[in-house]
Amino acid sequence: MMNIWWIIALSGIGTYLMRSAGVWVNPKLVQGRWLEELPFAVILVITVSSLGGFTTNSASLVAAIAASLAVILTSWRKLPLIVCIAIGCVVYGLLA
């Protein structure tokens, strides 16, 4: 059985390697069309995972769905990620 400290240490090393990869990985290795879709993928993951926590209150669920749609639509219009998130927060705040 693995000790909890080994799990914490390995998680820390993995997190460090992922976050520092932009510094030590050659940019020629990571060029690709998939990088253009990364912000939309991040928004999609955040949206889907956030909707799972709103199953008890129907008003919050409707507000979360409306905010998610607003974020997805603004992301499709190629607005900056921070603007998409801000619009989603405003929509959720108005409806919740």
C-alpha cells in the first residue's frame, strides 16, 4: 500500500512538471492547430463540471445553464477568455 506522503510528493512533482513545461519544452514540439481550440476546451470542461453541482435548486440550474450558454457563445465569437468568464458571471448573477 502506498504511503500518503508518496502520493502527495508525486502529485507535487507532476504539477510542477506540467506548469513548467512552457519554459523547458521546445516551442517547435508543441505547435499545432489544437492549441487554438484550447481556450474553448477549458471553458467546456468548466461548464460541464459546474452544472453537476446545481441539481438541488432549479433556479440555480437554469441560471448556470444560461451563463454557460453565454460563455460558450462569447467564446465562439473569439472574445478574450477573461471577457467570456466575466459575461458568464454577470448572466449568472442576474438570474440566480
